[in-house]
Amino acid sequence: MPSTSQWLAFLLASILFIQVPGPSLLFTIGRALTVGRRDALLSVVGNALGVVGQVLLVAVGLGALVAASATLYTAVKVAGAAYVVWLGVQAIRHRADARHALEGLGRVPARGRRSVLTGLTVGLTNPKTLVFFVAFLPQFTDPAAGRVGAQVALLGVVFGVMACASDSVWALVAGRARDWFARTPRRLDGLGTAGGTMMIGLGATILAAE
């Protein structure tokens, strides 16, 4: 298992990486603005599960395959970007749902499992995170201790828990902002459009990134 100094270095590096604005953070904020705090938190859980899934792929060597294959990397990137853009378009199309619910003109169905699956899909299809794990996690393992794959898996699970905690805080903050807008229900139309536009921009950024 990693030494104490490796754990400390890993925790510090992970905190810094998690706090840098990126796809996961922007996705979380966009979800909180468009579907609300509860479903954003469920999406955060799903995203963290997706991140852990990526780590397990790295642990068994599939992450290195994606990193080495330009075709496979591009396929994963395009799929992830297209899904995030689709989420943004859906948020804009259904921007009046929250207002209708508040005004008693309609009812927004509980998303629950769908929100978790949404976050899971985004987490699994973020190739930048996958390649990052391939280069990042092995630096904090101890080859002399053996079972490097198990060490990578353990580090990845810890990273996923940390990311989940951080993104949950951002979801709560964004959710509070959404609640403020909800005091005047019609403001939610613009809020849904803003969140959807943010996710479309995120998808375009993922697609354009090298």
C-alpha cells in the first residue's frame, strides 16, 4: 500500500485538481441550475460512481489502452460531449417545467434514478479524467509493495469520495441560487436556459479540447 508520505501527497494533489474548474464542476452547477438541488446531488453521486468506474478500468489496464489509442480516445470524447450537449438542449427545451410546477400548472416528474444514471454516464465518458488517472494515480503507488492495481483502485475510490464531497458543496451553493430565483417563478425560465447553455458550452469545450 502507499506510504504515509505518498498518501499526503496524493490527498493534496487531489484537492488541488478537484477544485480546478472543469467538466465535473461545470456539469454539477449546470444540473443544480436546471433540475434543482436534489437531482443535482443525485447526479453528483452518479458522476462519482462513473469516476470510480474509470479508476477500475485504469486498475485493470484499460485506461492505458484508451490513452494509447487515438481512435478509441476520440470515440469516448465524442460520445461524452454529445451526451452533455443533449442534456443542455433538453434543459432549454423544458425550461418552463420548474415554473409550471411552482405555479401549479404542471408537475415535474421525480427523476431519482435517472439523475444518478445521467451523472454516471457523464463520469464514465470523460476521457480527460481517464487519461489523467493513467498518468496521475501510479505516481502514488509503491511497486515494491506489490498489487499495484489494487493500490490504484484504492486511490481512485478515495479520489471519487473527495470529488463527490466537493461537488456536493457546489451543488448546494448553486441550488441556493436557484431557490433565490424561484421566488419569482418566471425567472426560472431564464435560469433553465442559462444552465442548459452552460452544459452545451461544456460539451463543445470537451469536443474541441486536444
